[in-house]
Amino acid sequence: MATEPDQMAAHSASQEIPMTMNSAIPEGPMAEKWTRHKMASKLINPKNKRKYKVIVVGSGLAGGSAAASLSELGYQVECFCYQDSPRRAHSIAAQGGINAAKNYQNDGDSVHRLFYDTVKGGDFRSREANVHRLAEVSVDIIDQCVAQGVPFAREYGGLLANRSFGGAQVSRTFYARGQTGQQLLLGAYSALCKEIEHGNVTMHPRTEMLDLVVVDGQAKGIICRNLKTGAITRHAADAVCLATGGYGNVFFLSTNAMGCNVMAAFRAHRRGALFSNPCYTQIHPTCIPRSGDYQSKLTLMSESLRNDGRVWVPKNKEDSQKAPGDIPEEDRDYYLERKYPSFGNLAPRDISSRAAKEVCDEGRGVGPEVGGVRQGVYLDFAEAINQFGQATIEERYGNLFEMYQRITGESPYELPMRIYPAVHYTMGGLWVDYNLMSNLPGLHVLGEANFSDHGANRLGASALMQGLADGYFVAPATLPNYLATQKPGSVTTDHAAFEEAEKAVTERLEKLLSIQGDRSVDSFHREVGLLCWDNCGMERTKEGLEDALAKIPKIREEFWSNVRVPKSGVSSFNPELEKAGRVADFIDFAELMCIDALHREESCGGHFRAEHQYTEEDQKDGLGEVGEAKRNDENFAYVAGWEHTGDPSHPRLHKENLEFEEVKLAVRSYK
Amino acid sequence: MSSPANSLCGFLASSIGRKWIVAFTGLILVGFIAGHLTGNLLVFAGQDALNAYAAFLHNFLHGGAIWIARCVLLGSVVAHIYFTILLTRANRAAREQRYAVEVTQKASSGSKWMILSGLLILTFVIFHLLHYTVRVGAGFQDLPLDSEGHFDVYRMLILGFSNVWVSTFYVISIAMLSWHLSHGVSSMFQTLGISTPNTRQLFDRIALGFSVLTFAGYTSIPLAVLTGWVA
Amino acid sequence: MVSIKGQPNLLHLTLKIWRQDGPDDKGHFVDIDAPGIPTSASFLEMLDIINERLIGEGKDPVAFDHDCREGICGMCSLVINGVAHGPEKATTTCQLHMRSFKDGDTIHIEPFRAKAFPVIKDLAVDRSAFDSIIRGGGYISVRTGAAPEANNTPIPKPVADAAFDAAACIGCGACVAACKNASAMLFVAAKAGQLNSLPQGQAERTARSLGMVQAMDKAGFGNCTNQYECEAACPKEIDRSWITRLNRSYTAAFARKSLL
């Protein structure tokens, strides 16, 4: 069977690792756990710190802030990113804002309330202790960023401004116009540059991690490819931190950057790290729809548009290709207002996303036909413009309308906008304990790459918070717990494990180049991505997932026998080769995601199984609202941790049971 | 802590430092252009006024002032040119390969031809100095002294500009100078860090106004001579 | 524009694309006949289509830099018909769409050209010189955890707003590409200006101004001749007045350091 050359090598490494899912949650009351844990954590003498070397892969909010903070503490840090500069990591694209329990608005916010909202928003599938810590350090993040010169929005008195975001009842979101992620990242990047200048951080831009090196069951280094020269390099360290972001690009089309990929996390998974809850993916309801088969990515637009826009599609399929103005009022179906009269156009993200999919699947979607379907619904501002005047609407949404027009060439003042849901965040990730360490000792995972804080769904403006919390405050405090048990510099790149890993990496690259088939890398990515989108996207069914699981191995087989990667060599700049490695992992990862989605016989947060939703009868009985996700707390209140067995089609499941001390399990209701 | 001399070398080696020198020497030369023009326009006030002014310049501080001024001006010209050469060489080196398609979106025409206009101005200055200051072979040495016993600058000027070729070259050169100034003066405000978003437009207008005045003022003299208005 | 029937209008273009094997290769233009380009595709999607065709023909695809494709990461570049980021104002290449071109057009596509931005391959260039400038002082030295309470220092809204205008820079390098001298002044001025104008940035103001300019000069950028092509090309419309401020703060920093 055509498959990866290093399959068995990775497997044999994973065999030696004892599988534990000990979350290492500290004792004591929830509000004191983090303080107690810091007190109980090991310290390393300042003189000894500089003997330890830490590898940080990724330079976004989590990686950049971790690399800078660890360096400030005195550790030697090597930081890696695939972009040409650490400033370009995809954290930069976050628009909305960052939450923090500062309670500057005197509206009743507190650490406990942020903690509670996050656990509830995550549909009770996150680990309470981690979330509480996140809420605690949120306040320090704002102080840190302001001191770095991040230009947050301010009020006329000169103090920081806040807004309410993502349906939160309190205004706790700090923002910098629509570019909060960019500004926070530039803050972390400037701190990183300062440390590079001081000589404590060695930065490796345009360098991609291709494998994790595990020595005696512990993560001790990585194998990289210099994307500019193609050189394969070995890097040894006393600990490895992965901050490599999420896997949204498994769907091919998402709001992620083109380069975002799962390779680092997935390579670690193949080396023995457990991958948790890959089926938890988040869909954003207001993105600009696809305009053709050539579409390379999707662009998100602020959800605030739904405050004034009315969502509709034609009542009759036949009208789908008519101009919107030619469809009379009586032939329009304002389906959200019709189905969910209490929410109307502001129905929760997942509900409105699924409703859009439903009408498009019925053939009533609008906009250009792509792959035989019209995937788009109207978001109409005509009424709002009539009511408030164009000037008011322009004031509220001018920049968004401009962005929409730039991309689609249509003016939302004249034609209704077209929107469609898209993937934009992934809650699943490598399993970590309270110290952010995976089951592989020494391997720490930060930010979107880990599974820890958002449960099955993430609240708006919480991704930035988590990335920076992990990087600035958590990892620097918890890493010594591992490092103190290690003799610094005990493993060098001469070790046999480096030899083996480098050989595996080289063989894999050579294999990719040697196939010289007929199909481009992108064509495979598109195929597996659209399959995932259709069958493991915003609505999943047993049949759909089984169908995907039947098809993915075939895609893999064809990939490894028919992909064409330009032969300009291993040892030179070759973006197609980079993509090929990433797509190969996406194919395997897609399988893991579908397996996870199939096994989780419940609906929760971003994982919606059509079989598990509240019915009319349930609603009458007061159990939950029609169409809402129906959790199964009895059987599924656990974190799934998937172990690689050597056969990507048959991973082994481990479970970490979730216990809720502070927050009572309840059915989500946003009424 | 570095010594001032060290720092000065650092400043002169830096891009902004060098530009600052070019701008500052430019400012001195702009001052000269304004002063020289004001003095020359005395030609319209008559022979006595102009010759008295010339005599004053030559005798001020027992004749020392003019030499101080000449030294400052010469120094400024040399520094202006020297640092421009350094900057231009660095600019050429910074873009080794040019674009196949070159498009200008904002740069003014004056700004694009500063080197050319500057070189023409230099040629003119040399000619002008030889012509009216050193008075090489124009027969100016033979002019009689005026009624006050001063050198008759007034008649020299009329005699000089009566030559159509001299006047034509003069007018073309002044046009070059004004073109140079149209960018140079506004650029000076920018490089010296004086301009602000609120004053930018004002400074641009001052630059334009100054160039127009320079052109009108200086060319009025040969035109007046050629048309016989001043005789 | 996408017609209502959903069939995109198609363009037939002639592309003149710069191909260069590596930094030491001389490089040359290659003509590519490009029929069937949808007007609703972005410029980079157009290049994706071209690359897909090249791969199909067994040829080497065109290398170009790109990542977020939503105009914020600053990774995309290209000089399109002589203009950095192409013909639309305040628009990065990734946000430029083919509807800005006409059927039958010839499009020259060149890399950002500057000695400080060596070509890696084809249209991809190395802009790490910008990182070296930030390392020269584009930061406020505050240790993690040492920050005072955020609201202790009120910052007047106009000051904060102005700092944001400068902070909007995405570090794409279009300013360098557009400048006939390949000067990085607009970038350096925006980055230094943001921090120099905030109260938090005052302590290191002198060192920052001197350090960043020194790093800029060392990287081999040219000198600003105040022609403001950078301002015209900047996708984030950073104002030239930041350059005035940098000129001022650099000279003042020099004076403070050497004379006081």
C-alpha cells in the first residue's frame, strides 16, 4: 500500500511511551489552585537557567510571547516559524478583541464570571482548573500589552475602552479597531525582537518543523527544514514547546492563512502525543461565500452585521439565479425569523450556520454556482438603510462594507450581501495537563495547538486571551516543573534518535518528490477538505462520517502514488514541497477528526451530530430548545485522547473524565 | 558615552544626518537666493541705489563680511553637493536592478530631476561667478566708476544682459533653479522635521510661492534690460 | 463582477512574470498566455490558477509570497505594472481582484526590488531586514509580569488614535518597493513613531530613534528624497508626517546624546 515511508518508525517510538492522562490539577479550592500551584512549582536557580535550552515552535501570540518571556527569565530559546518573519503568524488576523476580567465598566464582571462564561460557552467540555487560571491571568495580559505600547481603543478620559462581544452580558473585551490580533502580535513580536537583540533567543524564520525527536520517551528536539535553502537541520533542547496553531485548513477553505497547518502537532502525535477532541471545530456564520472553484481561502466579516441585516433566500429554487431585486417580497424566505422568532437574525452562531446550510442544500442558495451548488444566503440591509438612513449604516459598518466590496465587487448599499459560514477556529488539539505538558514529558503545547481551555466551543475574543495567557504567564511558570527534573544539555543532536528522525524526514521528502504523478498538491487538499466540509463540517451524521472514513484512505493512497511535486529538489526553495508535506498530514488528520466525530455520539458546542438534537417534544418537556445541541453528559463528559498506533485508520482512544466542581452542568440556552 | 566628535561622525554617517546637512545647507542657500534677489532688484531703484548697495556689501566689516559670506556660501555649496553625492550613490546601490515598468504615483517632476537641475545650476553658478564676480573677459574692468566713485555694478549688469545669449542662458538657469527649489524648499521643511500634517500644505505653498518669486524676480532683470526698460 | 447567473466573466491576459532561480541568478521575464481568468478571482488566485496549469504541464510553478490573503499579515508583495501591490489604492495584492483588469491586458509582474530585499526565487523576496530594524529598538523594554496596572497612565484619545494610525503598518515593504531609492523610511518612521508618541515609550525614545535608523542604514536601504511614493503605495495609508517626526526625533536624539 502506498503510504508514508516513516510509518513504522514512528510507531515503534510510540510503543515505548506509557500512556497517562493525568491532568495534574492542583489540590485546593478553584480560586486558589493557580496560586498554590505556582507556590508548589519548582524553581531553577537564575545561574542555572541559562544552561537550559527550550525550543519554541511557532511565533504567534502563544509562541512569540512564550519565547520572549522564557528568554527574559534567562533560558536559552530557539524559536521557529515558517513565515518570513515572526510578525506574520496568523494570530495577526484576529479582528474582534481580547477578553479580560478587569471590570473597568463596573458591570459586574469578575474572574469568576469570565471563568463561568468560558466553561458554559465551551458546552461543559473543558477542564475547569485550566479555564479558571485563564480567567485569572487575563487581567495581567492587558497590563502587559499596554506597557508594550499596544494601542488599545481608549475613551475620551484617556482610559481603556471596552465593548461587549459575542453575546456576552458584560463589556470585557479590549480592542484595537478591527485589528486587535495584529496589535497584540506586534507587541509580542517586539518583545521577541528585544530578546533576539539581547542574544537570548535565536530566531529561525522560514523554517518548518518536520518531526519531533523523542529520546527515552521525552521530547528532546526537532528536525526542521530551512524553507529558503531546503537544508534539513537538527535542533536539540531540554524541552520543546509547540505553539503551532489550529488545524482549520484541514477543510481546505477556512479563514486561516494559507500556510496554517497541522504538521507539527500531527508529527508530535505520530511520535506518541495524544491528540484530543479533533472534532471540535468552530464555524463562523458570516463569511464571504466562495466565488469559484479557484477560491483559495475565505474571509470573515464581523458578526455585528447581523444586528441590522436580515437573512433571506428565495422561497423557490427557481428564483435562485434571479437578481435579488427581481424577487418580490412575498417570494422571499426570511428563514431565521421564521424558524426562530425569538432570536430572529441573531440566532446563535451554530444554529444560524446550520440553517444556512439547510436552505442551500435545498437548492435555494444564492450567488455563483460553485461545484454545482450555490452556497450563499442574503444578508440584506435595505430595510435598515430605509429606517436609519445610509449615513447611519455607513457609520456602523462602513469599513466592513468596503471590505466586502473590495472582494466581491458588489456594494452592500445597493445589493444585499451574500454570506456563508466558514471554519475559523479549532478547539481540539494536543492533549496537555495543567502544566501545559503533553503525555510526552518535555513536550509542552500552547495556544490553539492544545485542547485545553475552550472545551467544545470558544467564546468570541477568547482565542487571543488564551494564546497570550499560555505564552506570557502559564508556560514560563510551569515549564520549570519539568526542566528541574532534567540535566541541562543531556541530549545532543548526535543521539541516535536524531539520526533516525532525520532519516525519516529525508526519506519522506524524497518519496514526495519521487512520485511525479499527475495531480497537484492543491487538488488533493481541495478534495479532502471539501469532503471534510461536507461530511464533518457544521453538521455531522453517522452515515456522512462513515462515508468520509471510507473515502479518506483512498485519497491517501492516491496522494502517495499520484501527487506531483516539482522536482526543483529537496535542497532549494520549493513551496509545493512544503505544501505536499502539510497536505499529507491533513489527509491523515482528516481521518482522525472523522473518527473522533463518529465516536462522539452527542452534540456539543462545535460538534453537531444531527442525530443528537432537541426535538419539538423535548422542548415541550422543557428539556431544551428545538435544534439545539443535545449533550450526553452521562457517557461523553470526557476529553478524548487519541493515540497513534502506527495505522492512521485505527487510533487508540484514551479518556480524561471531566469533573465539574464549580459550574453546574446545564443545557445551553441563550434565550 | 560617546564624545560629541564621535557622535557627529555618527550623525554625518547616517542617512538622516546626511539629509539634514543637505537640507540645512539648502536653507542657507535659499537665504542667499532671497537676499541676492532683494539686492539685485535695487536695479529698478536706479543706478545709485544698486551701486551703493554693492559698495556696502564690499565694505561692511571693513570688507570682511563679504568674505565670511563667501566662505559660508562656498562651504554650503560644497557640503550640499558632497552629501548629495554620498546619498545618491547609496540610493543607486539600494536598488541595483530597476523595474521594467516604472510608474510615478506621487513624486513631483521637480523632485525627479533634482540631480539634473542641480548640475545645471552648478554650471550656471560657475559661469555667473566668472561673469560678474571674477569678471573674466567681459570688458567690465574698463567700465568707469560711478559718480560716487564706486564700481558701476549697474552698468555692468546692463552691459552683461544686453547680450541675448547671456540672458537666454540666465533665464533658462533661473528656471532650473526655481524647479529645483519647488521640491527643495518643501523637502527642507520635511527633512528638518519642521512640517506637521497641519502645516504641510502651508509649507508646500511657501515652497511653490518662493520658486515662482525666484523665477519672476531674477528673470525680470535681463528681460528689463533686453526690453530697454532699464538702460 | 460575478454575473447573477453565477458564471464568472473571463479574461484573456498576457502575463510577463519575472523568473529568477535564486539570489545569484540574473533573472528574466517569461511570457505566459493566460486565458480563462475569472474576474472574481483575486490576483493571487490568478497566480494559483497559473501554477496549477504549469504543474499540469510539468513546469516549475511561479514562487511568490503569500499567507493570510486578507490583507493583514503583510506577506504578499509583487510590483504589478510598475506599482507595488497593484493599481487599487490602499489594497494589498491579496485583496486585489482581477476585475481591476481588462480583457486583453498585458500585466508585468515583478518582485519587490531592493538590495535589502534579496530575491529568494521568482517573486519571493527576503524581507528579514525589517526584523533587524525592529531589533534595533522597535520595542518597549518591559519584562513579562513587570507591567503596571494598565489604567494607571491615561493616554489622551487623540494620542492613542495617532499611535494606532502608525501601528496599522503591516510590514509588507511596499514603501521600499515603491521608493526609487528603496528607502525604508516610512516603515521605520511608523514603527518608531508609534512607540515614540506614547507615554510608555518615552524612556527609550533616544536609543530607539538612533538604534532603528542605524539598523535601517546598515541593512542597505536607500535614503528618503521626500517624494512620497511610499505613501501612495502603502496599503495601510501610513502618512508621510511620520517621516517628518522621525527626522525630528532622530536629530533631537543625536543632539541629546552628544551634547547633553
